[in-house]
Amino acid sequence: MNILHAVSIMLEVITLVFGVLLATVRKKSYGWLIALTFFIYVFYDMANFTPLNISKDILYALFFVASASILLAVISAFTDKNN
């Protein structure tokens, strides 16, 4: 893993934390979807670069869930009337 990849994972973790804060402090339910998305991204990256031996089919399914989750989060943020 090179430095750029490590920094990318750190940014994913920071985004995950802000998703949780959005959900808990700002009371925006789509924060949980953002947190879920970035939790999966971190897990996906770690699974690909460590010897966790997770099947590619499981990783592809998780990546699909992350994509659906962020889509729902963006739609929820867009339609949120209480900005």
C-alpha cells in the first residue's frame, strides 16, 4: 500500500465520522447512509490490501450496497426541506 492509498483510507474514515456526526448531532438520518457507505469503502479497501481472504463476490455485493446507500443519502439530502 502506498502513501496515497493510505491517505485515501484516512479520508474515508474521516468522512465516515462526519456521517455519524451528521446523523447524531445534526439529526440528519442520511448521515447514517453516508457513514455506512464509507464504512464499506474502508472495509473494501482493507480487504483488498490485507490477507483477509474475503471472496470477490462478497466484496462486489458490499460495493453495490455502498453505491445504493450513497445514492439514497444524496437523494435524501436533496429533498431535505430543513437545511
